[in-house]
Amino acid sequence: MKVAWPVEIVGTGAYIPERVVTNDDLAHLVDTTNEWIVQRTGIRERRWVAPNEATLALATRASQAALADAGVSAQDLDLIVVATVTPEHLLPATACLLQSALGCRWIPAFDLEAACSGFVWAFSIGAQHLVNGLARTVLVVGAESLSTITDMHDRQTCILFGDGAGAAVLRRSNGGERAILATSMGADGARGKLIYIPAGGSKEPATRRTVDERLHYMRMQGREVYKFAVTQMQAVIEETCRDAGITVGDLALVVPHQSNLRIIESACQRAGLPMDKVAVNIDRYGNTSAASVAVALHEARAERRIKSGDLVMLLAFGAGLTWGSVLLRI
Ligand code: UT7
């Protein structure tokens, strides 16, 4: 959808847990090889949380870094949105715990569950609060401890996912060029079970049996997700550019969800986008779901790959199935 929202990113931050897990480490857990993983996914290593570490700790570190980068005090925040599929607890929202950990006022804070699209959706919804005047400063976070919901006996998923967090502080831009030019959010619930966790929700509460049968871990039909992801990401790139009245060639950088290097390469190639205009860090972190666009955005800013006036697209798809984009003039 074409929009003209005077919103800018004033700071970003990321936190990746210290424990590095290489492909060779995983080859000790399941029947796989470094070569297979690199060739099929582009992943060389990922990070896992320590036993005493979880999503709130990652989110807090990333948020503190983003606030410091923005030169904004936690007291100045008016809204927190945390995108995650691995909340600290099922109840209450991780965003509320983060509000307290950061030392904020009693501001609204909620979690958003759109799986890997979560950060892009949180960004769009946070921006809407700025535009409609409900907030002056917004913190949007993507944070995941996917290693806690990944079945380490399942070679299709355990090689793919990693842990991490990224955050961005958003504000209204004062006049000038900085703005969101287009944004999209979509979902196809009919394909909800392509990636899901069978038990632990209200349909099948956790019991000894569900745990014994490993039903509290993520299940994925990888090949189906792969096919959908390539065509949908290409369509979203093209549609978002069309909405904004620009061409794909005008983009300075696309920051896609780090799902699988082959998915990113195929979608971008089909859309006519050269890979030197695409932020990629999947080799180091794997697929970190809602954290992935947030971390890649922070790294792109930190590496000065984004300059004032650039057209930058945040792009994601994920379980739900969901997808989304935000096109910014920086
Ligand atoms: O964040 C959004 C959610 N998820 C995704 O975006 C994931 C999308 N899907 C994918 O990334 C890919 O489908 C995978 C990486 C999960 C799998 O890659 P693939 O190229 O689609 O492989 P495949 O499932 O078609 O399997 C090919 C072969 C199979 O063996 P056979 O049946 O040909 O003998 C698998 O059993 O590779 C086998 N295989 C493995 N071999 C070694 C599957 N996983 C592994 C593994 N190591 N880890």
C-alpha cells in the first residue's frame, strides 16, 4: 500500500548470544554434513542462548544498544512492540517484561506474533502509532531463542535456526525527505500448518505424552515453505516498489528475512535485484525468525551501507503463512 508516513529510524541495536554452534557441531547431533548445510542453506554457523539466557535477556541487550545509538532514554519511550515466537513466558507478554527491564514509564507494551514477518509488522504498526499521534518515540524489537523450540533430532530444522535479537527506535521525522513510502502485510492461514508447534497451546496442552512425543517442538514442511517463499518474496518486492512509484532498480538496499540463502538469491534474481544490494548475514546467524531483519538492518547501518536519501526495503515472510514489507526513504 502506498503511504507517506513521516517516520525515521533514529537508532538500531542487536545482541547475538555468545555460544557459536558450527555445522560440524550439528553433524555430531544428526545425520548431516557441513557441505550439505552450506550448499542448501548458506549457513556456516549460528548462535544459541546459554542455559540461563532467554528471549528477554537478548531483547533487553538489543534494546539498550538501540536506545544508546539513538541517544534516547528509556523514559522517553511511548510504546514497545516485541515480535517473537519464543516469548520469555507464554504469559505475560515479553514486551511488558522488557518495559520493566529497561526502566520505562507505564507505557503500552505488547507482543506481536507473525513469526519471521514479526519485526516488519511491528515496524509498520509502530510507525502507525507515530503517524496517528499516539506516540512520539517507539521501540520495535525482534527477539528469538529458537533453539528452545527446535527439535535437535530433526535434521531439517535444527540446522536452520538460531537465536538473537535486534531493535530499532522510531520517531516522526521533522519535514525533510525521511519517510515510509509503502508498506504491506499479508497472511494465508490455510497454510498455517506448514510450520507449527503441535502441542503446548490450548488445543493440546503440554502433558507427559506430548513431551515424550516431542510435540512441543517446531514442525516444518520445508520444501513447500521454500516454494511459497521464493514466489511471494519476489511478488512483494515488485508490488511494494510499484506502490511507492519506484522501480526495483531504484532500491539502494533490501534487508530480507534470513530464511535460506537460496530463497533470498532466487527471489531477488527473479525481481531483478543484484545481490550486492541485499543484506545477508545468514552465514553467521542462521534463520533467527523475527530477529533476522532487525539484526541485518542494524548491521547494515553499522557498516554504513545505508546513506541519507537511500531507498531501503525491509522484507519478510514466515509461518502463518505471513509476509510483509516496509519501504523507507532514509
Ligand atoms: O523462516 C521461514 C521458515 N522456514 C524456511 O524458510 C525454510 C524453507 N525451506 C528450506 O530452507 C529448505 O527446504 C530446507 C533447507 C529445510 C531443506 O532443503 P531442500 O533443498 O528443500 O531439501 P529437501 O527437503 O528437498 O531434502 C533433500 C534431501 C532429502 O533426502 P532424499 O529424500 O533426497 O534422500 C532430505 O532427507 O536432503 C535430505 N536432508 C538432509 N540431508 C543432510 C534434509 N535435511 C538434511 C540435512 N542434512 N540437514
